[in-house]
Amino acid sequence: DAGVIQSPRHEVTEMGQEVTLRCKPISGHNSLFWYRQTMMRGLELLIYFNNNVPIDDSGMPEDRFSAKMPNASFSTLKIQPSEPRDSAVYFCASSLSRGLRNEQFFGPGTRLTVL
Amino acid sequence: DAKTTQPNSMESNEEEPVHLPCNHSTISGTDYIHWYRQLPSQGPEYVIHGLTSNVNNRMASLAIAEDRKSSTLILHRATLRDAAVYYCILRDGNSGTYKYIFGTGTRLKVLA
């Protein structure tokens, strides 16, 4: 298996632009998580989906952030408009969440720089 | 969510065992203890998890105190590739939620 795939790996954009981050989870996994990591705040959970349905979006910073999971093999995290404080590494993770099993597998991350 | 406390950093010599502590004094009876690590420039990866009994796998061992208020991740022989940030996380096994709350973790430095 290729693992969790994220694209792009690096994104540099200007303030005010729309940014879309993409994630392909591991085939067969039913949960998908979006995290953000910065030096100041560490690793924060933004939102997670179970069976393509958003379960907990309490970590989404504000209305500028939105996430979708149209099917079991694809998710997007969109920031519109982007701001310099959104600069961070964004990780996507997936897991087979069933009963007591829920080991999360992380992608390589997308490093976002907003100028 | 119950909170965990870990030292900010630790050092170990290569080929020696490493004991990484985690305090979770407010742990509830249904909280599972998970350990993840994050190698430089990578996403976190699963290491081990347990509930009450000590656990072993090919990567590490997890020793859980009898009162479950603390746990220790044991790397039996540290290598340079084990240099990473190690996170101790609690997850409520009864809540039906699968989310983790990552703390600041312990940055492990392995000396050659």
C-alpha cells in the first residue's frame, strides 16, 4: 500500500489566495483526520471524518477553513482567503476505526507558506 | 479529555535502553494509553498502545503503573534513527470518538 498520500507537498501562496490541500487515505480505512502543526501550537486536530461524515470540526480555526470528504478515497482542506498565520504543516491521517482499533497512519504533510 | 505530562527533552546514548515517562494522573478507567513518535520532517507514526497490562511489540515496550496514573515507553536499544519527538496520548475507549489530543511530547536525542 502506498500509505496516505497528500498533495501538494509544498505550497507557497500570497495572502488572500485560496488554498486547497488534498488527501488520499489508505484504502479500506473509514476515518480521516486533518491536523495542523506549528512551532507555537504543536500538533492540533482540525477535523475528523468517519465514513465520510464530519464528526468533530471543533478544531477548525474559523470560517475561512472548510473540509470535505466526497468519497472514501479523497478529502480536501480549503482555506479561503489564506492569511500568513495559516502557515504551517498540514497532516492528513487515516485509520480503520473499529471498536478498540484505531491506529492512525499519517501522510507526509503539506508545508504551507502564506506570504 | 484527560491530560498527559511528559518531559520536554531527554538524551540517551546509542545502544542503551531509554525510558520515556508519561504522567496521566486524571486517567479514567476506559482511557487507552497510546504512544506515537514523529521523526524529523515526517508525520507521526504509531508506536504502541495499552490499557492496563504491559505491552510489547517489535518497536518498544509499554509499562503501565498499577494505578494507571503513569506509564513508561521503553526503547530497549536506542539507535540514531530513534531520535524523534515521542507523544503520549490518552483516548477514551468508550466515547465512540477516535480523535487524539497531542501534547508537546518528549524530544529524544540519541548520542553516538
